[in-house]
Amino acid sequence: MLRTAGTDYPASVESRYTTLPDGLSPRVAGLTDEVTANATTPYERAVAVERYLESNRGYSLSASHDGDDPVESFLFEMDRGYCEYFAASMAVMLRTQDVPARYVVGYSAGERTGENTYTVRNMNAHAWVEVYFPDVGWVRFDPTPAAERLDAERDAYERQEGGTYRTPEAPTGTPEPTPEAAAGTTTAAGTATPTQTATATPSDGDSSADAPVPTRPQERPTSRSTGRRSRSTGRRSPAQT
């Protein structure tokens, strides 16, 4: 279905989600042309970029970039990065191919600590990409190496808490696409301190069209939540400009 979805994008989606950052280096488009040379559909381009980043960059919470453009730095100067680098790079790369893509921030499932209960910490903060397909909607892609990220979460927890981190079960099946969303929705009730609880609910909030600037994620525990994981924050991240 995604391979045959075509490119008949709604004008509002195409005009916003194919916009590129000012001053973007032409090297980014050149690299993307090479990565997607054998792709003939937007879906194949998305898969090619996702696999390229996952296979050619490692994961590290201590990564940092020099210069003003984190995407260019990550693609041409860095060997490793954390999820914001992967997601920002994939979104920008796809936009150079006129494929509508948006940068999404939220949380992974966290640690399962009871029936239908998960403890979600700051170290579970995550960023991924959604790509728009006509008559389907927004579909999630995640170019960050999953195994390396889970290892980093486990190491961070065990280093700080001195206990064993129970890795959450890996999701199965294809994620359901989300419709084009309205702005302003949130994903948690209130602001939780390390000991407070918050109920997490799925959100289809609209992501910013602007390119994000990665910032190092924190690793300290922040909240405990019950329910399913969120899909999108619905508002601008502090990591965005």
C-alpha cells in the first residue's frame, strides 16, 4: 500500500513538510541522491534513508557536533550520535527528495514495572520520524539503531540506580499511521516530579516543520506513567529552532 501511495499530497502537507532549513548544505541533497539512487517511490526512499543511517552511524549519548548545522555535521563529520541526530537527519534528507517528513519527539515504552504499568524516565526520551503517504496518513520510521539505544538505556539505569533494568518488549507488527493532526495536544497530565505519577495517552499532535537542533538528553528519572506510550508531543521541542 505504501509503495503504491503515490505523491498526490494535500497542499497543506506538501508546503509545510517539504520545507528545508535556510542555508542547508547542498552536500546533504547530494548524499541523499546517492542513498536513494535505486528507489522509485517515496516509500522506497524512506526505507533507503532509514537503513543508511541505521547501518552507517553508531549510537552514543555523549555525541556532540561542531558548527551551526547538526545535520551536516552528523552526516559528514560524526561517526555516532543520539536519536535527535538520526531523526533530524532523516527528516531533512527526505525533504530534499520532496517527500513530506516531520521530526517527532516523545518517549519509548520505558521499563515495565507492573501489569499495564511502565516507569518512563528522562533517559527514555526519544525522537523519530513520520512520513506522509496519500490516503494513508503519517507513518512512523525510526533510523536510530534500536539495540544500541536499548543498551544505553540499560547502562544508564544500572549505573545510576544500581539495579537491573528490565528491557521493554519490542513492538511487533507495522505501526498504525496517524492522521494529519491538529496542533496543541499534549501527552501527559501535568508535570511530574521524580516521585509523582502521570497517565500517558497517545497523541497525534502536530510537529513543528522546523529543523531541530539536537541537544544531549538527560538520564535522570523523571516520572512514572501508566498506559500506552505517546507518539508525539504535539508542540515544539526545546531542541528545535
